[in-house]
Amino acid sequence: MRSYDVTVPLGPATHIWDDDPTPLIETLAHLDRGDAHTLTRIAMSSHSGTHVDAPAHFAPGGTTVDAIPAATLVGPALVIEHEGRAHITAADLDALGVDGSYERVLFKTANGRLWERDGFQRDFIALEMSAAASLIERGIALAGIDYLSIEPYDSPGNSVHRALLGAGVTVIEGLDLREVPPGEYLLVCAPLKLAGAEGAPARVFLLQP
């Protein structure tokens, strides 16, 4: 079985959203310093690196990250490659064959190049509102994308997030799909089970027989 770890490493150099805090990984004790053990303290936004947006992020009364069913986070997924440089539309979904036969869809785009740059990049590719509406209409339960937001940077009113999360769609952001060919996979997404939180960093794998 071929396996892909599509998680970006978390640390001070991790790309973070414009005004989010930089992840802090502080060594409190270390064997190399003569301490009895090694111990690390971490501090970061719940939307750092590769992370899950639960419906509660924008939907009042929505599901929190600890309550997302495993059946949503683990199962068959389709990785599709959008080769254009414009945001993804409903027409693009039709052209790419997103017909609702897979409940989990991950978008591979030219965003992969952004991970090679320093710092947060605003010119990422994301979903336009028409694509979000189409995903909801087709019964998609989970959607993921290969940079820090599934919505364009300058999108007014967070309309894409509000639509997807309001419809109960779980979102994965910050995937690294550079080495993953388009196709069918088994998705294994494990966000931290933060009680009552609207999102959490996640370790995400794609498995292919």
C-alpha cells in the first residue's frame, strides 16, 4: 500500500494566516542538557498548519471539532487537480468530474508552489461561492484544499466558509498535496480532539492500494 503524509510540519517557520500567532514550540527540559527527560510546551492557533475547520467555526450551534464523526474524517476520497490559476467554480467541478459519487473531495492546485515561499501568501487558489454551493448540492461531507483557506483571501463576509460549514461540511485546510497524483484514496484525518473547539491541527494521510 502506498501512503502519503499530506501534513505540513508545525513550527516557527510554518505558514500561518495573516494575523494568527506563530506556533511556539518551547523546550522546557531536554536529555542533552542533563535533564531527567525531554519535555516540550506548545502554543498555537487552533487553525495552524494542516487543520480542520469544524462547522462551529462559522455556524452558530454547529458541530465542534471533537464531535465530528470518524465516519466523516476517515473513508474514500477523491483528489482532483485544478490546473488553472483562477479560483475554482461550479463549472470547474463539472469539468473535473465532481459528481457527488465521493463524499470527500480534496483539491490539488498550483498552491503547492506557495509552500516553498517564505511566509503567508495571499495569492492562493480557493473555491468561489458557486463551487461551494455546488459541493453542498452534491452532498459532499468533507472538502479539503492545499493552502490555508478554502476561501479566497479577499472574499467578502466569509461566504464560502459560512455556506460550507453552515451545511455541515467539514473542511480541511493547509494540505500538502505536491507529491500526490490525482485519483482515489483512503483518507485518514485525525484532528486533535479539542473539547468544544471550532477547529484543530490535524495529521492527515492518504492511502492507496
